Amino acid sequence: MNKTEEVFNKIADKIIDNKQYLTKLDSAIGDGDHGINMARGFSEVKEEFESAEFDSNSAVVKKVAMTLISNVGGASGPLYGTAFLQASKVMEEDLSLKNAVKIGEAVIEGIKMRGKAEQGDKTMLDAIIPAVNALKEDYEAGVELEEALQDCLEAAEEGKESTIPLVAKKGRASYLGERSKGHQDPGATSSYMIIETIIKEII
């Protein structure tokens, strides 16, 4: 099992361990199935890894993408699947800060294309866009990879928490209008968990 597979196994464990928490967040403003769907999808990822062999990191991420698209219900499967599929197209075998920025940009482009959302709509992008912007700023400033990843993690956490006062403009949560205020977005939360796990495994 290569390092990328190990990282995704850790992500799967994190999502499965937090299934109830994510479901609770989604019950407040959505269908109440985000945790259940995500846990199901990542359980399938773990199963796929047991029999699959990969010749590159890109192939690992593509397998994750296709598994999530096939097994996760609701909007989460297509959104996360597209995000990882786009990432698989640009990732290199050795991670550099330049490549991390490229991966982040590909992820955002994929999610925007699929979900038609923007930052501030109370979605997963509210955690992801600040995280990628932090990487970009640090790359342009010549910061080392490890420090940049730390900044990326902090930005993702702030982004996740920034969803609490927002009014949802996409998905089931948007039907609630002003009543969606005061709740943390489940998609931004699961995105933060994924970013956190990846970064902690790298540094």
C-alpha cells in the first residue's frame, strides 16, 4: 500500500468515525444523510483498496473519485467525486507546493462546474477556497511546503466556521432561507476533515 492509499484510508476512518456528527449537522439544515452517505462511500473506498493495485498516486485518487461517484447518494458523491477526479488529472508523484496549488485549483474548478456554487453560498467551497488561497499566497511568497500546509489547514478551519452565520444558497439548506443561519455547513465540515487528514499525514 503506497502513501496515498494510506492517506485515503485515514480519511475514510475519519469520515466513518464522524458519521453521526456529520449527520447531526446535516439534520439541522439538510436531508440528514451527509454522514451516512459519506461513510458509505469511504467504506467502499477501503474495500476497493483491499483488492486493487495502483501504479501511480493519480490512479489511487481516480479510483477514490469513481468509487464515491458510484456509491455516495445526494450531491456529495458527484461533488467529491468530481473534485478528486480533477485532482487526479494534475497531481504529480512527488508533492510540491506548486503542485498542491494546482491540485487545489483543479478541485475548486471541478466543484464549481458540478455544483454551480461560489464562496459564501454555505457549501464545501467555503472551507476549500480559503485553504487553496492560503497555499497560493504562500507559494507566491516563497514559503516552505510544511509551513504553507499549516496555513492551509488554519484557513480551512476558519472557512468551515465562517459558514455558521451564512444563509445557504445551494442545496436543500437553501430552502430554509434565513433559518439556515447559525448552523455549520456539513459539506464544509467534511471538506475540512479531509484537508486536515491529508495535511497531518504529510507533515
